[in-house]
Amino acid sequence: MVRVFVVEDHPLMRDMLSEFLATEEGIDVVGVEESAEAALERLPDPLPDLFLIDMSLPGMSGIELLRQLRERRPGSCCAMLSGHGERHYVEQALDAGARGYILKGEPDELPLAIQRILAGEQFISHELQR
């Protein structure tokens, strides 16, 4: 069972992500938070297999959360969720240590992205590879 923790500030998107992932066989959503600060306060133990982090969070950004997670818990595996398809956002996330960059408008990619990231591969949404 793959344990996933979602950090997303928009309530509708957060609910949709959680519900979608919960219906996927082999995926267990072990945490859902609306901000980077709340996620850092409530880190589960043991750590989830993957953090799915919204790029644009209020307060501390998704990139800063990723950096904090990797500093505090070096074994953390993180992927960015974003509505931003510009190359510089992708590069910024990967430079900070993200193992994947998944566009929010491509939910069908999520199970494949999770599988590949946890297999040690890097995943970039297909739309961004064109």
C-alpha cells in the first residue's frame, strides 16, 4: 500500500484529489492539509511514501515546503502539483528536489506518476514534454 499525503489549499481540489486517490487500488491517503505550515506541524510518523504538494500555497510556498521537508526529513519523497505549465516552474521544483511535476488538469496521470516516482523515476506531465 502506497501512503500519500496531500497539501492543497483549494478545498474543492483538495477533496477531489483525496477522493480520487482513495478510489485507486494500492493508494492510501494518510494526510491532507491546506497549508505548508499545517503540513509541517502534523507530519505523520512514519512518513508517507509520497507528498503531493501544490506549487502555489498561501504563506509558505510549495517549493519552500518541499525544501523544509527534505531538510527536516531527508528521506521525504515529494512531487509538485501545479496549474503552472511554464518551464521555469518545473525547473524550480526539480531543482528544489521534487521527483515529479504533475499538472492539475491531468488527473488520469496521477496513478502513473505515483508509480513511476516511487520506482525511482522522475515524472513530468506529458503535456509539458511536448
